[in-house]
Amino acid sequence: MDELKWDHQGLIPAVVQDAETGKVLMVAWMNRDALEQTLQTGQTHFWSRSRGELWHKGATSGNYQEVAAIHVDCDGDTLLVEVRAAGPACHTGATTCFYRTWEEFNV
Amino acid sequence: MDELKWDHQGLIPAVVQDAETGKVLMVAWMNRDALEQTLQTGQTHFWSRSRGELWHKGATSGNYQEVAAIHVDCDGDTLLVEVRAAGPACHTGATTCFYRTWEEFNV
């Protein structure tokens, strides 16, 4: 875990991808604690930068993400987490947080 | 473009996904200039944090990435760029920068 390149805030971005559909669901941030909890429980945990607290994905919505695999990129500063999701990733109810194209966003 | 949530360094993370295979290829950072160049040319451009310069992906390797679609996440702080890649995304020659599992990385 020491070999990961944590940023100056002790965080690393994690891309969450649906292991079955290949859809990119969300990007969130992990600190060491979040990664440890993710490894120990097999469910995704993140560091919520807005709330300043550990965030067990699904704890309030029930939409837990079971970890199928974790990959590390070439320079060790980003994680890719493949998951089996119990429900939508997005708080809007959309399957993925990336539900808008640039054209839809930029109107 | 003003509605995107650029970080305090004026950057936004961009997840690059192969439009055909669904593989997540890499994560890199864009500033406004990189996003504008990407939109104008239809090829990915990033801001290289290590070199401190605009980076036209493929300019040295020939492995350009043609943009198929750009998506914005729910809170406007991350981009997902679907591409058709002319070759490997990774400087190691691997198709994707995420070629190692956590277990392979963490030995």
C-alpha cells in the first residue's frame, strides 16, 4: 500500500467499473482507510471529500458494490475497481454517474 | 465549460475508455486548454502534471486517441472520454495502463 502514489491529501482516485456491463459507474477517492476497508470487506469504501468522512457506498441507499477485482495503473496513482453493483451508482438514480454527454451537459 | 468543477489547480480528471472493447485505458488530467484542444481536434489532449505541459496523446508514440464521445458525471467534476485508440494507451506497451491487479502490484 506504501507503493501507491497518494496525493498531497493522502488520496487516490478510484474508477469504478461494472464488472458485467463494462460501464464506468463513477469516480471517487480513497484514502488508506477506505482502501483497507474495501479490501477487508469486499465492498467499496471511499473518502467523501465533501463530507470529510469515510463513506461505505450503499450504506444509506442499499446499493452496495461488491468488489470483483482491483487494478493499479502503470504509475501507481489510480485504481480501477471492478464491481458487481446491487443498484444504481448515482445518487440521481441513474445507473452510472456519467449519464450526460458533453453536449447534454454543455447546453 | 465554466460549469465544470475544475480543482484548485484548474484540472479535472478524465477517464479514457475504449469505445469498442469497454476497457478502461487510462486516467489523465485536463485543464481548459487540453479540453478545448480535445474538442477542437477530436483527439485527446491532457495536461501532463509531471512535465507541466500540454500533452497531445500519441504525438510521440503515434497512438492517437480519436474521441467518440465525452460524458460528464453528476457533479461535474470528472470526464469520461470514449475513444478509438490507434494503439496501446500505456507507455509500457500494454493496451491499458491498468494491466496489473492489486495482487500483482502488491507483492
